Amino acid sequence: MKILNSSLKYFIVQKLNVSNKVAIGYILSGRVLVNGQKGTLSQVLLPEDEVRMDEEVLKEGRKNVYLAYHKPRGIESTLNVAIENNLLEALDFPESVFPVGRLDKESEGLMLLTNDGRTLFNIIHAEKQQEKEYRVTVDKPLTQEAIDRLAAGIVIMGKRTRPANVRQVDEQTFNIILTQGLNRQIRRMCYKLGYQVLKLVRVRIISLELGELAPGEWRHLQQSELSSLLQEVSA
């Protein structure tokens, strides 16, 4: 996803209709502030950045939005309005936000959405293996062998899945914590063991939890949740 807007120098040139040389002079003299700090020639502007020159606001900062959303079953994790039951229409949010990761159409549960390009980029491209937790209900009773094999890793699509933390909840339900996101991974793992997934709900992304959100509902993240999430990603 492209998260960059333009360079500070280019913005000044276009906004004030001045030459590159004049724009460089404004920036080097310290007259141009980005989010209250002196701008630099190599600085890239993001939509959320505020730009001031001599106390005049040249660009207002867009307010960042962070949403926790319970995607219902049957909704596609896409913003493409040409696709039926798309996320954009289901969410019905007045601002443009982008999902961090996906859930397949038949799965439900927690999605994180934001218009903050920097945070979105950092989460998606973080080197640390990020935990995602799911509650899974299958079509017949689980065996200890199945639980152990899910935890140890199963070969799907030509590669073995990473070891996972698996906890049986009841006769046909288990929680699994993954640190990778292969296409339809849990469904393929269960199929290899002779099970069909009846219900799959993502209940956690890193430190963010689904909680009591009902299918179709969304809420703004609390500052403590956002801080914890960013701390985990940057650790």
C-alpha cells in the first residue's frame, strides 16, 4: 500500500507557487514547521501531518482513526465496491480506512482498520512474528492427537506451518494462536486432519482483543490499546 503523500519541498513549491530555490530557503531558515517541529528538505509528508509557515496553517493534519471491527461471516475483506458484500459497504464508516490483514469470507471476528499509513505500514511489515488468536469449532469431537498435530505444525500447500499454541475449549472447539497468516491456514490444517470448520472467529490481533463486540459492530480504539499495540510492534 502506498502511504506517502509528497515531499515537504514539493508541497511548499505547489502550495505557495514558488521556485525550488525559494522553497528550500524557507525550509532551511526554519520558517516551515511540521507538527510543531522544524521541517527538513528530505521530509516526506503524510496525510496526518500539519504544516505551518510563519504561524499560518498551510496544511491541516488529518485526524488518525483506529477502529476495532467485528467482521460478520459472509463479508469480503475488500474495499472494492464492485465485489458484493464488500467491507466498505458493511462497515458504513464516513472516512476512508484500510484493513490490517484479512479474514476470509466464511470467517468472522476482529479486524483492525485505520487511515494511519505509518502505523499500517509498521504493523504489516514488522519483523516480529505477530500473534493472532482464533476460536474454532469443527464438525466432530476433537482427539488429543489432532490437538497435538495442530500445535506441532501440519504440511499445507507444500510447507509446514509454524508451531502454534492450541487449547481445547470443549468437545468440538479449540483456541489456536498463530504467528503466520497462510491462505485459509486453519481450514486447511483442519481438513488435513479430517475435520470441517463450522465456525472460525478471530478473537485477538497482537494485544488487541475482540471483547464484547457483536458481529457488524465497530468501536474506536482506546489510547491505551493503541499504545500497547504499537509498543508490541516496535519491540
